[in-house]
Amino acid sequence: MTDRNMTRRDAMEAALALGGGLGIAAAGLASSTASAATRAGIEALQLEDPKARARLNAKVKGSIAEETTYTFCRLHLYLYMNDGNLIPAISMQNLNIAQWRPLPNGNYAGTAREVGVYTKFDTDEVIDVWENPVTGEKREIWQFAGGPLSVEIGPDGIVTGPEATLKPKSMRPDVIGDMVILPNGSAFSFPNPFKPDKWPKEAGGPTFFWDSHYYFAAKLSDVLDPKVTSAPAAVQFQNLVSFHPWFGLGQHPGRTWGKGLGAKIKNLDGVPRAAMKAIEQKTPEILDIKSWTKPRNDFAEYMQQRKPT
């Protein structure tokens, strides 16, 4: 057995010990079905090195330099009433802008702000009133804004403290053809602040649930290119979430199921024109992040600005 083979085996054992994102990539080194190019790509990622893994995560999901990244997604929301098929409900034009910088410890810090403008399902048509397909009731739209949110990316994905309620978990990275795929999953819940005695149509159950699964996919050549600090990436996600209060579904059983498709892009010129027009009209604060310093709390703002229906 050669020293090189020993090194590979040692790397595999270290990967399995980490129990996180490294396991499958190291296992790929020993796969008899993997192509020589794929094996070479996996080896080039140097996944046994924690700093290399942190750099990979940041380069694909954000940036390894002091710069701003832009991620745009179209989110399509369906209603699932705990029975039957999904019911098409409404769509959202979603824009995330994040400012990144490298840290002395080898990790990368980001500050993100995000908005979402609702449109008629699978169209660019901005609407102010939505007809609930289950109840037939017409509801006033509540646009989404969240952040600033501080995040840190390390060797195994998002770094969270013990006090964090949302703890995204990196799943094993993969190289398929010439693409590097980084999947994540997260789940959290919290006591629902909306109570049915005061908010009969807005309040769901006593607990609000949120499950989200997504991945970023970038070209291996971009990831390995030392001149590229933020790799262009495709983004895809699904989430299963308790009904938002503004939907007016009250005690109806079920949740929303969302499917998002988009990309991390170089600048705002990459946002589709109709979507940018909607964002400028309904959530212009995202276009002036220097002035957006106060944290936005979706539920708290809804309670302050809306009355029970």
C-alpha cells in the first residue's frame, strides 16, 4: 500500500469522524463508478482541510472577499390542507443582498437583508389583494422584509451559537459532472404570538413551524479558480411552513409548501426586469442597504400595522 493510498484512507476516516458535509465527498474518492475527472475534482477541493471547506462554502453561497452578493429567486407557494393535492396559491419575487468579509479565524462573515414581493401565481403581476383559493376571502397582501441578519460560514456551513433558534445543517457536498452541489437543511419552531381569541383568522396552532431545504450549485471550474471570489451559482429550495397570519387561514389544518428557483448573480442587472420593477415599487428599502440598519421583524410589524380580521 502506497503513502498516497494511506493519505486517502486517513482523509476518509477524518471525514466520517466530522459527521457533516465532508463524508460523501471523501467517500467519492474511493468510488469505483466515479469518473477520473470527478475524482480529480473532489481531490482538488481539498475537503480534508477545514479552511478549504470554509472557503468552498463561502465561495459558493456568498463570497471569500470583502464584497456584496446578490441572490434572486422566484418562490411559488402552494397550500397543503393535510389532504389532497397541493393548491397553487401565490408567488414571490425574492431578493437577498449580503455583504461579506473574511475573518482572521478562516471563516467568513456576512450581513444579509432580504425582501419578497408577492405576485399572482407564476406571473410577474404584482397584486395588492389576494383571493384565498380555500376560503374565497380577499386578503390584503403583506410584503416581506427581513434583516439585517449576521451569519458566519465555517468548514461545515453556517456557524450558530447555542442561543440560535435556526440552525442550518450542511448535508454532504457532491460533485456531479462539472458541478459542485452544496445542500442544506434547517428546521425550527417557536410559540405562535398570534392568539385565536384576538386574531381568529390570523392565528394558527400554538406553535409556528418552519422546515427549509435548499442547495447551491456552482461550476467546479469557478470554485477552483483562484481569481473567482464569488462563484455564480444556481439556487433551489423547498420549504414547509405554517400558514402566515396574513393568509387568514386561522385554525385550518395544513401548511404552505414553497418551491424556489433562482441564482446568485453578479449584480442587480441580473434580476429580471419585471421583478426589479416590483421590488422598486413595493420594497425599495433593499436598494439602499446603507440606510437599512434597524432590524425588521415580520410578525411584530404585522401586529403593529394590521388589525385582527
